[in-house]
Amino acid sequence: MSALYIVIIAVTLFSILAYLIYYYSPKTIILRRLKNLPNQRIGSLKTKTYSKIEGKALQIDTPLIAPLSKRKCVFYKMVIQKKVRSGKNSRWKTIVNEEKIQDFFIEKTGERLVVLPTTNPKNYYDYLVTDKTASSGLFKELTPEFEAVLQSYNIKSDTLFGFKRQLRYKESIVEVGERIVVAGYVTWEKLDNPVKDYNYSNIAAIRANGKDKILITDSPAAHKPKHGRL
């Protein structure tokens, strides 16, 4: 077998692997499913259908506060990693992986629906754009905000010899008032208690239904008009 033939096979296999990773990534799966659903008005949603809605995310009660940016949100995900070494090799090890979400409203043209995610069991898939990052290292000092986050999780920023640890942080949120896209199983429910600034007795709700999970994303690509499938 010639060297050229081996190179061609290797490149082909690499291309196939890269395509499969892309095609089955959470981002691609969510965007592909959303692009196959038409946008709808909240008032025209039919019960017991799987539907997509774009609108502003609003809190129902007290919003969550993102750990680093301190912004009000209804959903955040954050990861803290440290660099660990083993001989000549090094890798990033996740030491904190936190995700918090609450029930929230989607508002569109003055109408609202309520999104009802659960974490145990998890009934949603999500893809959130990274909003905030931070890092530290030998030649990079921590910001006071990053230092405060580390302290809140009892993570030491210095080594035993007084050097700064190599740490990095990533935060993704659905901010209050942010335009997002959601999809899920629609039900219309009667309100036993009035909702602030909502003057109707019924409200649409987005739930999961079996394998049909709720989809949540703030990716700008989800807002683009449909030009075909991914």
C-alpha cells in the first residue's frame, strides 16, 4: 500500500469523523430540529402539539444571579477548570460544573407562555452561547470578580509556592429580557392564581412529553429564516 493511498484513507476517515462530531453535536441537533419547526404566535398554539416560539425570557418570581457576571437570569451554566500535569502531559480538569434553571416566561407581542423545565429528571436539551470567561495563570492575575467566585466555591487560586494556579471559567446564561427560542409540548392551563401583568385566565405552557424534550437556545443561528436543513 502506497504512502499516498494511506494519506487519502487517513484524510477521508478524519473528514468523516469531523462531520459526525459536527452533525451529532448538541448545537447542531438543536438547531436542526428547531429549523424544521415553524414559528408561531403564542395565542395560536394548539394544545398537545410540539411547537416552537421565539420571544423574550422573563422571570416568574425572583430571578437567578449568574456567579461571575452577576446578571439576572432564568438559566445559567458555569464551568471552572484547572490545568493538571502528569509527566510531560497536561490537561484541563473540571472541578465545578454547575447548571441552574427555573420556570420562566416567554413573551412575544404582548402574549406570554410559561416554560417548565426540570432537572431531576432532566427534561430539556439546551445550547447556550458563552457569555463570560475568565482565567488566571503564572503571568495573569485574577480579576476581583473571578477571585470572589473561586472563594465562594472554596477553590484556592495560589499554589503551595505562592504561584497563581492555571484556572479558567466559562459562563453561559439566559438573561432576563434576552431573546431566545424554545420548543416543546404545548398545553393550555387554567390559572388558579393571577400572574403579574397577565390579564388572562389561561396560559400556554411548554413541557416535555416522553422523548420529546424541551429545547432551549439563545444562539443567533436559531433566529435565522429557514433556508433548508442542516
